[in-house]
Amino acid sequence: EYTLDQFPARDTFRQIKSMFHYYVMNQSDNNDIYIEDGYAAKLEYPLNSDSLKYANSKFDKIYKKYLSNTNTNIYFSVIPDKSYYIGEENGYLTMNYEELFNSIKTNNTWATYIDITQNLSIDDYYKTDTHWRQEKIVDVAQFLCKNMGVEEPLDNSFSQKVIDKPFYGVYYGQAALPMNAEQIIILTNDTIENCIVTDFETNKQTVIYDSAMLERDDLYDIYLSGAKALLTIENPNAQTDKELIIFRDSYANAIAPLFVEGYSKITLIDLRRVSPQYLGNFVEFTNQDVLFLQSTLVLNDSSEIK
């Protein structure tokens, strides 16, 4: 294992091999990663019905255990991966997205479904990574807030801060093909800067954008410190006492800060890192808004959901 990792010029040889297969042998993908119009995406095919069934069963158990007897407003939204926008039209095999969306709607009728697919385009995602760009999704946050009946973030209420380090997303390493570095841009304002984030894994308070995360390999961790089981964001200057609970994956890290104007407290729960049976020890489910915000990537590979 050591020699494989420490082989001299390993990354250079990997890139040469990938370029040979991709450009000389004219293979449509490399390591299941393909590039169209400069955007790297992963082949997501076929739709894993068993995975979707498992995920739906977990969501339903959460509803019955914690939400069915509460005065909560429950919403569900699915974040499409990049192949939804560039896969089929460029001849790549893609999952049956409509079947996935319909399965979520029909199996979780206790939630109001919010369709955000028309609010997004391929331009809203990083070219080298799976995730969406925060500076591009203010309209998505506005649409979700409007449908949840809370104050919408204003386009001109944020200032942009460019992270002065090159960002190479997860697909850059997996594809082993030459791609340009990108920039991480964070949106901030006085409200966001004054919010208090509590990490229940460490029982420590932090901030929405912790600059210490920029020392990690994945710069996307600047958003809410990366993968965490349970976080809360408290807005001490909120003009409301409304609260929001988000059952989420990593995509929510970038959009959750854009919701803070509409809520006094936001709780983020990653079901891949905490078992639902223990949630009652940390979260009191009463009359909050609840948003299930899940990506197609997780729904189609839900084995990590506990």
C-alpha cells in the first residue's frame, strides 16, 4: 500500500494513462468520470431501486417516530447531480431521474415536495466537483424559502469573498485528466457573521465559515466545517422565533447559511453520520419547519444512511 502511494511521479503517470484512454482511445469516460463543456460528472446509472426503497423507508421511520404527532411543516426537495443536466443529451447513460423524483413524492406524501430542478443549470455547479456553487444558488434559496413561507434572502444582501487558494474538486482526482483550478466564493453579511454554530460531535462553538478548514485538502469544508453529524446555527439577531430542521447531505452546507434571515435556529442532521434512533436525545421536535434536502447521489447509493 505504501509503495503504490509513494510511487515516483505517480500522479503524472496516472494523468498520462487517463489522457491516452480518453483522447487517444476515444473512450467516453475515465474511471466513470466524463467531461462535457469543461464540466466533469460521474456516470450515475442505472437507478438503484433498492437503494431508493431503503432511503424512503428511513425517511418514513423518522416521520412516524418524531414528526407525525407534531405541529411541523414538512418539506422535501431533491438536488440533482450534474448528469441530470449534461448526461443524456450528450449520449451518456443516466439514471431514470423522473422515476426517482416520483418515488420520493409518492412514498413521502406527508411532506410537501418542492421541485428545484428548474432553478438550477449546469452553470450552478463546480466543474471539478460534485457540489453546487454557493454564489450561484441564491435563487434556489429564495425559491425554497418562498415555498416554506419564510423571509427570502435578497440578492444584494450578500457580499462575496473569494478564497485565495486553488480548488480542485473530487472529480479532478478521480478523472486524472488535466482540468483548471477553480475558486471557492463564500457569501456573507452581518447576520451570517454573527451566527453561532454548535458542533455536537465536539460540543464546541464555531462559525459558519471557519478559515481553519482551508488547511484541509477539500476546500469545500469551509462551508459549515464539512461533514458533521449534527450542527445548529443560531441567529441572535433574528426577527422571528421560527426554527428549521434540515435532514441533509453535504450539498446543504452551502445553502443553509442563506436561510438564516428567515429563522432563529437551524438544525442540520446528516443521517449518514447519526442514527435516527438517537435524535430524540439531541433534538426536540415540536413546531419547526422540517426540510428533507437530499441529493440524487445519496438517494441512489443510500447504504450509508444509518
